[in-house]
Amino acid sequence: MPIEILMPALSPTMEEGTLSSWLKKEGDTVSSGDVIAEIETDKATMEVEAVDEGVLGKILVAEGAEGVKVNAVIALLIEDGEDPSALESYTPAAAAPSSAEPPASPEPGPEPAPLAEPAPASAPAAGPGDRIKASPLAKRLAAEAGLDLAGVTGSGPHGRIVKRDVEAASAAPAPAAQPASAPPAAAPAPVIDADAPLARFGIAADRYEVKKADAITKIAAKRLSESFRDVPHFPLNIDCHIDGLLSFRKQINAKAPDGVKVSVNDILIKASGLALKAVPDANASWIEDGRIAMHKHADVSVAVAIEGGLITPIIADADQKGLAQISAEMKDLAARARDRKLKPEEYQGGTFSLSNLGMFGIKSFASILNPPQGMIMSVGAGEDRPVVIDGALAKATVMTVTLTCDHRVVDGATGARWLSAFKGFVEDPVTMLM
């Protein structure tokens, strides 16, 4: 009996994936441990290794297939010496979906006999005062061809006139000459095809182009929608003076080993980890059965932009690592994130998230929580601003940060205490080394 090759669950939250490519073809010999396919999950492209040995007898899911459910049968393996004819009688329990090859349409059956003799061509399709049933596209085509829909018989549902009816009527011999047409009217309003994706918003289909969303975008859309809808969140923001931080960064980079260049973001990761340790009540997650998880480690997820969306690689135990180590790890994680080569444990399981748009000149913003984390911090650009120091007007480099909190685990006072600790480390970065 053929051995089933199943769609693997490559992460704890994976429900479905995209079969990116087959690295073996039908008839190839497969050994245990051979990489046979690449699967695109919500965050990365992962290699699938064979568990059994034999010959790849039949591929059931084509390359590019999306929405393949976990544990769906994607291929069949026949053992050495097994009769290949066993594949012909094998029927998987459920066929996995495939967007690469749409399902074949059923063979057309014989045309049903008409219920009544069709009306002569000259007979109107609707009596006086009756509404002519026609699709918007059919109406537009008829108007362009100067065709009276009252004389067209519809073949659509419930006798509705559709595109093919107008085309058939336009191709038929013209009837007797029609009276001179009226003077041209004003340009008609754009016709909205009822089946177009944005028809309900009144946008004509020729005004936009539809592209396919990849797995990352679709999963992010689903999870962030659930987060924004279901989590009672609120923002807190604070201004940090970062002239001391910029000077501190310049000094450590001047003394750093070759190849090490600490960024402002690296320092913020370290400060976030230390603040989570200083205010442990803020390092928490809500459990849906009504309990609260108090995290023992400060694992900082950092938002990285990749093609098609975002991913959040993790700097584990950020409070315990030096800035040079954080810098090296962040560069490696970001590079592999853009190549979609991260392992699930490298982007799942953080206790806090940091998103920095300062490099784009964004002054301040608020991020959506990354469940089950209780907080996410949004970092804006550092800029020169007038400030009052010791009662006198001065100039300082100021950075605004916004902390979004899950109110179920981090209330306003706890969030404020965390921001105060973070601000202290940022404005006096030497304290991070103590």
C-alpha cells in the first residue's frame, strides 16, 4: 500500500501553508532524511525531509498550491518492490486544495429541453412597464452596440440577459432600419460590475489591479485583526532626550572590535530588556482561561520589514547580553529574516516587541499588539526640539516612544512605571552597564 506523505506542521500555530516547490519528481528514489519539498509558512520557507524510503510515486499537490491544510496528503511513496499499479486504486481521504491548477469543470451534460417554444426574435423580452433583467456588463455592451435589450432573450439565471446574449444578438443580421438616433447624451457614469471585488464600494473594476497576497500577508492580516478587535489595548507615550545616548554610542563604536557597529536600535533593545527586569509586572501575557503568565526572561521581538510584510525575530535574554552581542545577533537575524530562513523558535515566543520607524522620519505612532505579548513599543525619529531644562529654554535631541499595552495584564500605572525605567536607561545609558 502506498505511504502517505502529509503536509507537516512546521510551527505550533501553523494551520495551512503553501507548497512552494518540489525538490523531487515522480519516479525519483527517496531516502529517509532527503529534502523533498519546500513549504512556505506564515513567516518563513522551510524544507521538508522524507521520513520513509521508497520511490516518489505520485504528487497530489502541485507547486504553488496555497491553503494546503496541515496533515493533508500531498504525495504518495511506494516502497521498493511494490507494484506501482497500487497508486491507481489508491484514493486519499481528502484532496488538498491547489491554487496552481483549478479543479476541472464537470463535463457539460445535454442541454435541457426548453419549457416552451422561444418567442420570435421580433417579440419583446418584456412587456410595457416590465423591468428588463440584464447584468450591468450586458447593459453597457448593448448601449455601445445600439442594441435594444427588449428584443433579446436572456440565457442567464431566471432569464437574465448576460454578455453572451448581447454578443449573439449583435452578431445576428440587423433588422429593418431603425429611426435616426437621438443626439448623443452626456458620457454615462462608469458601469460597476456586480461581481468585481470592490463593487460594493462603487469602484469600477478597470480602476484598479488585483494582486495575490502571500502567506505572510494573509496570516498577519488575520492575527492583527483579531488582536485589534479582541484585546483591550491603550497607548502611553513619553519623550526621551537622547543626546547622551548618541554620545554613548559614538564612544563605544570608536572602541568596538573591527566589524562591530552598535546601532541606536541595539541600545533600545538592551534598554527594553533591562526595563522588563526592573518592572517584572509588565513582562506578562494574558491566558484565555483567565490566568496571567509572568515571564521569567526578557525576550525582545524586533519588527523587521521583509518583502510582503513583517517578521519579528527575537533577541532572547536581551537584559543579559552585551551591546556587541545584541548587534551581531540582530544583523544575522535580520539578514536571514529577509531570506525567509528563520527557524520558528527564532521568531516565535518573545515576551515584548519593539518597532522602530525613526529611520523613515516618523515622529510617533502606535503599533498593534503581537499576541500573546502584553506590550509593544513604537519608536519615532530623534529630532532637535526646543525644551525647557532647569527653567531655561534649550535645544535637545528628543525621541518620542509610544507603548501599547494589553489592559488585562498591564494597567496604566504599570505601563507608566515601565516607561519611566526605560527612559532612565535611555537618557543615562551608562546605567545599563551597571
